[in-house]
Amino acid sequence: MEATTKLNIVEIILDAVKDGLDKHFGVAVNADEITWNITRKEFEGDFTIVTFPYTRSAKKSPEQIGDILGRHLQETEPYVKSYNVVKGFLNIVVADNFWHRFLMQARTAENYGYLPPNGEKVMIEFSSPNTNKPLHLGHIRNILLGWSSSRILEAAGYDVTRVQIVNDRGIAICKSMLAWEKFGKGQTPDSTGIKSDHFVGDYYVLFEQKFQEEYKAWQQSPEGLAHYEAQGKTAESAEAFFKAYKNDYFNNHSALGAEAKGLLLKWEAGDADTVALWKKMNEWVYEGFDTTYEQLGVQFDKLYFESETYLLGKDIIQRGLDQGVFFRKEDNSVWIDLEDAKLDQKLVLRSDGTSVYMTQDIGTARLRYDDFKVDRMVYVVADEQNYHFKVLFEILKRLGEPYAEGLFHLSYGMVDLPTGKMKSREGTVVDADDLIEEVVGEARGNSAERGALEDLSKEEREAIIRKIGLAALKFFIIKVHPRKRMVFDPKESVDMQGQTGPYIQNAFVRIQSVLRKAALTDLSLAEKHITLEGAEKDLISMIYDFPAQIKAAAGEYDPSVIANYCYDLAKSYHKFYHDYPILKAPTQEASAFRLVLSGMIAKVLQTGMDLLGIEMPERM
């Protein structure tokens, strides 16, 4: 948008302030050293300059400096209409002709709001599911944060690569494999009509059910009772003892546990039949994942698999030992001492030379850098892993990894549901597909009540309803700051009057309706509407701020910045629509201008919501 970069009013004002400080007070500063803000709503003005820092050099009071600078701006800059001084704050009112000229240029810009490429490469890892069950509610927040962050980073000028690491190995995967092998009777997703990742997840649940039956029977057996007598006397009750003893039972007494661990050993040894079963069931899960990702509008540039990365990192640990970053204990295990960073000591290699999760995370980070030479790596992972990533990032810094200064953990809080809402297969986790359908169902019910889509075909109606439902789901989750724990209410998320995705979509649809009705209007008349209403100016000012909002959201890795900006813009437009006539404006020039303004707002809303992965319907 080269033309409108010449209309950077902040740069114009700061350059003029810089000249005024030099001319009137002999104070030399760089424009980027001047402190400025958007003027607070209770004061008149668009931008505010802080004058306190110059009192000593100028030998004037903050108020005197503000008044002299204000007069200087008015005399030298045609885009400055007026000013006022409140203590040490110079409030500047920008002239209508600036906002008018800006809008006329912005409306022709391609990808308005996008920043030019900055040459930096960013990798963002998100989703990263296990292949023993379908994606769930927690994954939805992870996926939506990862996808929207990646889109915002692209809009801010970064070269973005999207990856996930699929946790496709381990005892949990072997549990679902064993359950299918023992109880599946040759059934497949196709033969049962069950979505393929749900099919595999059902066998993971079945394993747990069978294991619990086995464990309960063992507790009441002579062996179990004898075990409790021998070890459980310090427990409050037999029930408390057996609850705490579950993992020990799985590892040391359970027949199912022994079979699952045996399957894992066979997999690690490369047993052909076991590997074939593992591949078959994983492919079922991947097929189901892909369907869910497609529903959410998400793609990845590269997939990493834990089955291929779990042995990585040992060479880097050895290099770190040679450099003195790590130390070896008497039992041959390898550790790092991070107590000076208030992070304790951390194991990075077991005494038998096998890896821990930290080892493979170190190795995987290096693999990704070798693959893509990125400047930054962003990990979208729940806040329960905060400590892990603090340790990982500190280790990578001490190893001198070239990307170590660009590491970021996009940590997010859990998502809760209202009590009694949506029971899942496991009774503890809500599947992503079920939640999507729940929200789309709410949107369908709302649409039926309004009856606004009755003239469309069933296919057209369903396509719009799905856009509304997905907007409700995505926006409701993204609008909350990632670090905050949140409650997702499917019914509240589709409220057309609340802070929701459908509310913003409705503003866009309203504008499209107005533009269709005014299809024959001569929009060139907008050039002559040069005296603006306050509400018109406020809306243009919000449009002007869009690139800065993208930059802020990218800098903070916080998509809620864009979500809340879109809501504020939609809310302001809804009010403008009710307060000011558009098609029946007092003059043809005013009508044309408001149509141009409306069209630009629709363009910004569509771009902003697209950055969140949300599509805009033409009707609702």
C-alpha cells in the first residue's frame, strides 16, 4: 500500500514535533524517541504528545512546551486542525482533509493492513496430538491459537512455516492397538461407519474399561488383598491405597499391562506384524485428523513424527558435555544445573543412555532449524508445560543454538464447559468434532428462529449456517487472551447481540446488503464530502489503526488483539448505521462517502476475521 504510507500521520506529527523542539528550545531528539499515545476518549484529540521529558532542557513548564509545540504544529502542518494542552500532554486534533484523503487512498489498496516482508522466518508448532484418540476441546484452543497466530505473523511480514509433531509412539498407542487386536474382531472404520480417529479412540477407551475390570477383580483377589495387607496399612482406606497404586499395578501385576508393554517392546524391536498394525491404526487416525483440520480450515507445511524424532538429541548432549554445559553423575546419567536461573537441576539423559523428553525436544529443535533456518520458533502448548519450556529454552541458549533468542512458548489456559454440557465418550474430554457439531447446531437453531434463509436451497442454507457456527466457535475462543483460563458456552457463542463472531459477521452482511441496494450510486461523488461527522472520522481512525493492530498482535503472539479490534469496529459500525442514514443521507456526496466508508469497513472486517480463520457469509 505504497500510496497510503505517505499518509502516515504519526510520522508527520512526530517529525513536526522534532522540528519544533529544535527550533523553539534548541532540543535535539530523534522522532522515534518522542513519547506519544492515542488520545484518551475523555479528551479532545486524536494523538497525544508527552512534554514532561523536555522541561529541563527547554527550561519551560510542560504546559508552556505543549502550547508552543501546538502552535508550531498548527502553523507548519496542514493536517493539524487544532490542539489543546492538559498538564504535560499535548492533544492534537487531525484535520478532516487527512482522514478523507486517507480513506480515498486506502480503499484501492490490495491487502490493506498487511505489512511489507521483513525477511524474518518463523516456525510455529501447534496441535501436536496423540494417535490413540481424536482431537478434543483442548486441541481446538491450541489449533485456533496456532493457526490465527500464524496468519497474523504472515500479515505482519514474516515468512511462516506451520508444523506439528505427531505423538505416534508409546504405551498409550499400544493400548489402543492391543484393545483392537483382542476385542476388535476385524472391524474397521468403514465396516462400522465410525469416523476413523473416533474408531481408534473407542478402543483406547475400551482398553481402560477392561483394565479397570481386571484391576477391580485383582483388588478382591487373595493376591490383591495380601498386597494391601503388606503395603497399604498407612493408607486411609483400601480404596485410597488402590487408587494410588494403579500405575504400580499396571507395571508390575496387570496381564493387560504386560501385553501392552510387550507390544511396545515389539514395536521398538521392529517386529513386522506389530509395525504393520501400528501403521494401519495410525493411518486411520490421520485420516480422521485431516477431516477435522479441514473443517477448521487448517493446514500444515510439515509434519514431524515422534517415532522418527524420539532418538534425536544425544549428539547435542555429548557436545554439551564436551563444552561443560552438562555434567555426568556417578550413575552415568547426564544433567544440567540451572539453579542460577532458578530452574533447578534437570536430567537430559538417563544412566542407561536412553533419552528423556527434554533430549528429543533439544534434538527436534535443531532438526527444524536445519530444515528451515528459521529465526524464531513458537510452541503453542498448554500452560501446564510452562516449566518444561523455560528449561528447554534456557538449555538451548546455553548450548549457543543460533535460534535460541527467538524462542517463544505461546502458553494458554484450559477451556472449561458449562456444567452438564456435552458428555464425551470418556466422560472427561469433549471431542473436537462433537463440539463443532454442537455449535453448528446452535447456529442452525438460531437461523430457523429468524427464518432469514428460508428462500435458499438446503445446501446454500447449510453452507451459511456452518460458516456462522464455526465463526461462533473460533471467535469465542480466540477473543480471550491466551493465558486466561476460559469457559466456552456454545449457546452464548452464537448470540447475535453479544461479543461474538456472528455479531461481527452480521456487520459485514449488513454492509453487503447496503452496497447491493446502492449498486448504481456514483461513488466518485465521495471525493466532494470533505467536512466529516465525528462518527465518520472515528470510523476512519479505526481503519487507519488496523496495520498497527496487526503489528501489535504479531509482536505479542496474541490473536485476541485482532478479535477484539474486529468486535470494536463492528460495534462502532452498527451504531453508525443506526445513527446516520447512508442511502438517504442529506446529500448525494455524503451518501457516496458513507458507502465508500462502509465498503472499507467490510474489507477490514473480512481481512481481520480471515486472520482468525473465520469466513464471512454474504447473508445470515
